[in-house]
Amino acid sequence: MTTASIADRATTVAARATDLSKIYGQGETQVVALDRVTVEFRQAEFTAIMGPSGSGKSTLMHCVAGLDTFSSGSVRIGDTELGSLKDKQLTKLRRDKIGFIFQAFNLLPTLTALENITLPMDIAGRKPDKQWVDSVIRMVGLADRLGHRPAQLSGGQQQRVAVARALASRPEIIFGDEPTGNLDSRSGAEVLGFLRNSVRELGQTVVMVTHDPVAAAYADRVVFLADGRIVDEMYKPTADNVLDFMKQFDAKGRTS
Amino acid sequence: MFRTALRNVLAHKARLLMTVLAVMLGVAFVSGTLVFADTLSNAFRNQSAKSYDDVAVAVTSHADPDNPKEEPGLSARTLDKISAVDGVDAAYGRVDGFAGVADPDGKLIGVGWSNKGANFSPGKDGKDPAYTFTDGSGPVKDDQIALDKESAAKGEYQVGDRVRVATNGPVKEYTLSGVFTTEDGAVNAGGSLVLFDTAVAQKQYLKPGYFASATVTAAPGADDARILDAVGPLLPDTADAKTGQALADEQAEQIEQGMSSLKQVLLGFAGIALFVGVFLISNTFTMLVAQRTKEIALMRAVGASRKQITRSVLAEAAVVGLVASVIGFVLGIGLAVGLRSGMAAFDMKIPGGPLIVSATPVLAAIGVGVLITMFAAWLPGRRAAKIPPVAAMSSVHAVATTKSLVVRNSIGAAVTALGSAAIVLGASSGGDDGRMYIAAGAFFALIGVIILIPLLSRPVIALVRPLLVGPFGVAGKLAGQNAVRNPRRTGATASALAIGLTLVTGLSVLGITVGTAIDKMTTDNIKADYMVSMANGGDLDQSALTALQKAKGVSAVSPQQSVYFELGGDDFVSASAVTPGDIEQVLKVDVVSGSVDSLAKGQIAVAEKTAKSRGWKPGDSLPVTYGDEKKGKLTVGAVFKDSEFLSPVLVDTEVVKPHETQPYIQQIFVKVDGGQSASNEQVLIDALGDNPAITVMDRQDIRNEFGGAINTMLNIMYGLLAMALIIAVLGVVNTLAMSVFERQQEIGMLRAIGLDRRRVKRMVRLEAVVISVFGAVVGIGLGSFLGWAIGETIADQIPGYALVLPWDRIGIFLVLAGLVGVLAALWPARNAARLNMLNAIKAE
């Protein structure tokens, strides 16, 4: 991939939510999880979604990733409008265009590391691009662990397998749900480093939900959510900036 | 602790559902059997008591009517003497035998073996207390008969109609004088009863003027025992007397015995069903305990002792067992009622009577249900007690170590080897002893294989895994791996199916092997086109033979006529009189030495084994004593190979004719020009006078006659084993449902990264199919081995025995096992596909 094409892609939008609302329940018990959220995730950009518990950050990610349904508005991945898709088409979309990294790693214990990495292609019935998979494996440093099963790997190694799995099928966008939540800081830093490298060097698009300012500092841009709304965003964040913002925000929340 | 147990049961209602179902079915089977047997024997006992109700004393003659030296039965004079005894109201002479009634189409009414004919024995008042006439009156003339009500209805006969009746002679036409009801056993068993005038019946069944038995009624207030004492001295040596009460008791005891063997067979199958249920229950509790590891560890941490933990699991099992047993018992009563009406629907006559629910079946059924459940939960309970308190703190589930599997495998291998050795030993030694070894060996081999099944599961399933990946892709691959993920659980699930299929396959192999041998024997030995015999299995009249010899188109006809004579000293031999020249055309006679033509010269043919053991060879002249005590000499003309269809000694009918007043013809074999055809069969039927009591069987009928019983038997066995198989299927459902529940998170992940619902379903379904087919394969293997072993012990009793593996049936069993898997997976697969992805992937 050349630098020019990466620059090109930076201007196009990988995923977009417009006036996205998600409402649980009805009447008195009605809870608005997302309130007319409009947000864009540009290609080859690493975005972190932050917010206090219950702010709707996970719901936003789930809706944009086609894991959850929404009440109104629209979500597009590339050119595809998600609102009109049936479960079958959504499944196919996730399979072909989206990669996932979960907090609890979620590897299949019966498969080896390599089999876990190529699982999305197996499901799609596609032959994995061997060169690409090899380079991904080299990047996450798992070359000597490929035959191991998840139970034989440390938490950090397991999450690296999960990262490789997300990257291996070259999805248009990767979603991470607190990918470092279950890791110690060193392993967490490694995983975040891989994600940032994949964006910088491979032009991958990554969206990550986190509540950790240090993790958010790896992103190109941070989107802040509160009460189901986007309240702010920040480019080129540092951990201190983010932390300050969160503190400020907390204070505001308390006084209001 | 009990409260915790109760709460647990309520909390896991859905997960305990299959356990409850399994226990319930087993208990229903047990209680249904017990209640059914009680109800039935009560009804039969009442009936037999009723049929002897007004009989004070019954007299039976055991005389041989053909023995000229003794009185052939009870004479009218004897009866008169009995009637004169103080306290006797009347004595009724009885004589009976076979009588078949034709319906207007000429077909026999009722089942062949209980079509009875008897005499109408009117007392002073012109009535016979054994029969109550609903229409007309008893037969008092030569050409009159009376019919039981049901047979009359079946033949649509009215009083005054002409009815064709066959005893063992030619058919005769009689006028129906009356229709009656009776408590007679033959009628109650679904047969027919024809009453003749006494003189006619005596001539037909015994000798004129004589009775085979008598029933004595008492005057009001007379004592049965005193009458018995007075009657005894009046009887000839060949007769004895008993009180009606004694006879009723005797019959009741016989009924009880017959019932208890039926009961044991049914309970045996119920036991198998419950045994299979043990695996399901044990699996359920193992999984419940595993899911509750943290909770249990917490209880241990706050001070519960190991014993308390085990006890709490057992208490939980007891509650489940009790609930299931109570429901099962109610179902069992329904089953008993259903069985009774089911038997009635199959024309098996069962006397009516109230449903008997005594305390024994209630206690037995519920006790069995509760104990089985607790027994099955005992191991999981102990395992629960071993959970260390520290497990409460860690997030990782305690994983079973491989070490315990090593111990398990060694024990399993030893037990299997022991069992297999006993089976092989039994097969090689043969006979009853051999079968004992096999029975014991089968038990151990089955237990051993069950212990070994977790070990077997890995390599066996690994073998079929490529078959899954090919056509089913990633779903197949994951299913194959999931199936061996928890070898114990897979093992216990497969065991349940394996037990059922071991029995089904063993019985099939044995049944088909024996059936094939018999069928081959039949087709090899019978060259005749038709076999003619009596419907009741009795002897044919000479006139039937004469008629067939004269029939148009008959090319060869030979009877198989039992001959009683002593040959070569004072040894009795079983012999048959046959028609020379024809016998070798209707049955295979494989001559070893001499010539079969010698039969026509008045010589005899002897089977090889008999000839060898007696040292006879062609040309030998042997002294013979005929049935009428006359003596003579017979020359051995031929020696032939032993055959199931030929007596050891064959002789020309003409040779024995002067010595046999009443030839006993068992069957007549007929060969006709042009072979089998509907018209030829009709010619024979017409020649026999369209006799409803005579059956004409073609070759296929003959094969069915000899081999059909085995198929019927097999089908009954399959039916009885179905219960065990249903419980095994519940086990598969249970295991899958629990597995899906435990794997929620990974199924959610698979859905998230793009596995569609269809393939999630397919994954679960294939896992079920793999486990089911695995169980089936183990069962079929073990069953075939057992079938072979038992077959070996009876091989020398069946000529032409050769092991036949019923591949078609085995194939059907495998396909059925696969279908069972698909069926069992319906609900779990649906659950898996509908799983809420977001809940599933959420971190704990």
C-alpha cells in the first residue's frame, strides 16, 4: 500500500451513523440509550469512543457494528445501509467487512491459535491470503505460538490472537470493545500498539470503546459520549488531555 | 441445607426437565407393568372362580382310549353312581375335542388352537348349568348343534340356520338349535365352542357311552369335601376327583405363574430403561454441579462440610426423583389401561374387571424412581464435595484432570477384557453353561465399554471428522471438535444409546441368523408345493389323505404319519409312515447308502445318526413290535442324512396300516402339476371339502410359519426396547441443551464474526449426530459380538447355522441414530441460533 492511497482513503468515510437513536422500553420505563447520534469514522483512522458507564458508548459501537438493532436513524458501513438488512445479510456483512476484538478475548478453546486467526475466512469459505496472514502474525509476534490452544496462552497472547483474527480477513473496519480491559498494562500497551500500527502502516480503520485515558491516547481521535449523546471530540489526544477532559466532564456532570 | 436443595431444584426447573422425563418414563413403565399384571391376574382369578362356581367336585379320566385293557373313560353307570351319592344334586358327563366352525365364506371362526367342541349335558330339568342359552335351546338330536354367542355373531348365524362344522373328519352340516353364553376357558381365550348332542360328541371324541370328565353339583347345604370322599371310591383307577375350589385355586396359581413371567419380562425391560436413565440423570447433575462450582465453593468457604454438600445434591435428586415418580406413576396407570385396551384391539380376549392399584406398585415405583435418581446423582454429589473453598475466589472453572481418566481407562480396559474373555469362553464351550458365561461376560463387557467410552470417543470421532469438514465446512469442523470436548459427557450420552443398541443389535443378529438358517432349512428340504395340516395342530383324518390322492393334477402326495413301534429290541423309535415313491418328491431325502426305492418293498429307511448309534446298516433285519402289540421283522433298505423334516425312521404307510386303527397324520405334503397357483390351491381346498379346520399352506406360508415367529418376536423386543431408546434420546437433548448453555459466549462470538444462524444450528445438529452415531456404532459392535457368541452356543442345534450380520438392519439403525441426533438437536439448535449475541459476548 502506498502513502498516496492511504492519504486518499483518509478522506473517505468507513462508517457513518446519522441521527441514530436506540430506545429501550416504552412509556414510563423508557430508556434512551442513544439520542440522535451523528458520527463518522474515517478510513485509516483510529477512533476511541469514551464516556462514563451508561453513556451509550457500547451501544453505539454495537449498533454501528451490526450487532444490535436501532430504533431510528441510519447506519452505513461503506455504501451499505444497515437499517434495512435482515439478520442473514447482517451476518454476512459482519463476516466480510467487519473485524471484532472483545474484552474477554473470545477465542474458541478447541481451535489452535492459527485456526482461531483464520476462523473468519473459514466461516466465509475463503482461502486466507497467506502472505497477508503471515505478515499479521509476524506483526503481533505469534509465529512460535501458532499450534497452541488458547488455554496454553497468556491473556496478552490470547488478545494478540484476537487482534490477528480481526486483521487477518482485511475487514473494512475493526471494532474493539474494551480490548485491553482484561489485560495488565504492559500487555495492553502491546495490543494497542498493534492496533495503532495497523492503522498507520496498513491503512486499517479501527474504532475502540474504552474507559481508559491511556488506551484512548493511542487513538487519532476521541469521541466523548454522555447520556446517549456526543458531547465532544478531540484529535491527537494524550492521556493527560483525555484525563483532564474526563475530570472536567465529571465535575460538570456533578454540578448540573 | 434442604432449603438450598429445594431452591436449586426450582431455579433449574428447565434444566432438570429431561431428568424428570427420564425418571418419569422409567417409573411409568415399572408401575404400568405392576398395575397391569395385578389387574389382569385379578380378572383371570375371578373368572376361573366363576367358572367353577357351582362345581362341587370335578372328575377327570386319564385313561388311554386306544388301550383295550382299560376302560376308556367314565361310563354312564359310574355317573349314575355318583349322582346317587348323598348330597349330590347332579353329575354332568363331559367330553370335548376340536371343532372348527365355518363362517358363510367357508373360513374358520376364531383362532385355531382354541376352537373347541363339547357335549351338551342336560340334567333332569333339561338344562346344563355350564351354559346359559340366550336364544333357542341345547342340541338333543344328531344333526343339531349350539354355538357360543360371539362365534354365532361372527358367522352371522341365527337359530335354525345350517352351519358347517369340522372336527378332525370331513365337514358336516348341522342345524343351529341355540346360542349360549359361558365361562368356558376356550371361549374366554377368543376361541369358539360348539355343543353337540352327547351321543354325537362321545362318538366323535371318545367312545360311545363314555365321558372324559364329569362335573358334580351339590345339593343346597351339602359339603364339597364330604362329596369328594364319597365319590373317590366309585371311580375307576384311571380317574381322579378334586373339589371345584381346589381346581379354581390350581388354575389361579397357574395364572399367577404365567403372569409373573410376563411381569418379569416387562420389568426387565423397564430396568433397562431405568439403567439408561441413570446416565442422563448423572450427566445432568454433573453439569449442574459444574455450573454451580462458585456457589458451592462459597458454601464451603462459609463453613459447609463436604458431607453437607453431598447431602444437598442428594436431597435435590430426591426431590426431583419424587416429583418425577409421582407423575410417572399416574402415567403408569394410564399405560396399564392402554395396554389392556391395546390387547383387546389385537383380539386377545381379556376378562373385564376393576383396575387394581395396590400398595406394592405404588411403593415400588416411587421407591425405584427416587432411589435411581439419588444413585445417579451420588457421583456428581461427591465430585461437588471435592470442590475446594478457594474455587470461590478464582474465575476459572475447575477442569477435570486427565489423571482420573487414566485410572478410569485402566479399570475400563480390565473390566472389558474380563467380560470379552468370558464371552469368548462361553461361545467356545457352548450349551447352557456357555450361555451363563456369556450372560456374565456381557454384563461386564457392557460396563467396561461404558467406562471406556470417553477414551474411545476421541479416536473414533477423530476418524469421522474429515467426513464432517468436507460437506459441512466450518460448522462440521467445530461440531466434530465440540463432540470430543468433554469426553465424559459425550461418553455418558453415547452410553445410553449404546446400551439400547447393544440389545437391539444382539437380538437382531441372533434372530436373523436363526431365522435365515431355519428359512434355508425349510426351502432346502421342502420340495412339495403345499403342506396340508389341521388348524389346531391336531391330526388329519384319513379321508383328507384319500381326497388329496384323488385330486386332479396332484403328482405326488405323502403324509407324515406318526407311527409308534418298537424297533430292534425294546427301544422305542420315533418313526413316520410315508408314501413310497412320493416322499422323495415332496421332501428332500438325501440317501447315504442303500436306495429309497426299498421303501416300496416294505423296507425301512433310517436316518444316519440313528443308524450309527444303533449300529444298523442296509440289509439288517430288525425285530419290530407294532402299536397293537403284534410282532414282525423289518429290513433296513436305506440310510439317509438327518433332516429336521424327516423322522429318524421312515416306513411305508401300507406296512403299518393293519396295526393302526386310527392313523395319526400330522401333515400331508402335496406336489401338483404346474406348481403353485391360485387355481391349484383351490383344487386342493375343494378336494378337502372346503373344510374350515384344514389349512393349505404354500411354500411361502410354510416359510412364514417356521420363520415368522422370529420376526414377530423381534418386533416385540424392538417395541419394548423403544422406551430405553426414547430415554437415550432425551439424554442427547439434555447434553446438547446444557452444552449450548455453557457455550453461550463462544456461540455469541461466532455469530458476531459472521457465522449465520443456519450454520450455528447445523453445528449443534452435527454434534448431536456425531454423538448419537458414535453411541450406535459402539452398541452395534458390542451387540454383534454378543449375537455371535450366543449364536455359537446354539449352532450345533440348528443344522446349516451360519452367522448372518443383518447389514440392512444395521444400516437402518445407523441412519435412525443419525435421525435421533437431528431430532434431539431440534430444540437446542434453535436455542443456540436465537441466542442473544450481545449478552453472550459481554465479559463476565
